[in-house]
Amino acid sequence: MPKAPSQNKTPAAPASYEAALEELEQLVGQLESGKMPLEQLLGGYQRGAELLKFCRDRLEAVENQIKVLDDGVLKPWTQE
């Protein structure tokens, strides 16, 4: 049985922290439902790990922006 073309594409990076968190929550619900085939479970787990890393990186960047003061002035946050 051939794979659907959408399974071969790399999912796009989330547009924002909120979008990533929403996708992650939906994905966790699907994974926990127990109704996904094994191959999809693996792909879902991998996507979840990517989303989790994205969220953690964004949170860390914002936390660093809040913490880092230079002569009493907040340094601007730049996304990598």
C-alpha cells in the first residue's frame, strides 16, 4: 500500500508559540486516544518532540530577554 504524499512532507514550523502549543495539545489527544496506527504514532511522537522543542526554545528566549538587563535597559529580543 503506497504512502500518502502528505506523510513524506516535513511539517512546517509553527507560526507562533500559541500555534505550536495548540497543535501539540491536539496531537497529545490523538496519541492518547489509542486509535492511531503504529506508524502514525511514531510520526506523531516525532512531531510532538519538534513542537515541544519549539515551545521550549521560545520560552527560553523570552525568559532570557526578561532576565538580561544591561545598565538597567532591557536588551531587545532577536529570534534566531
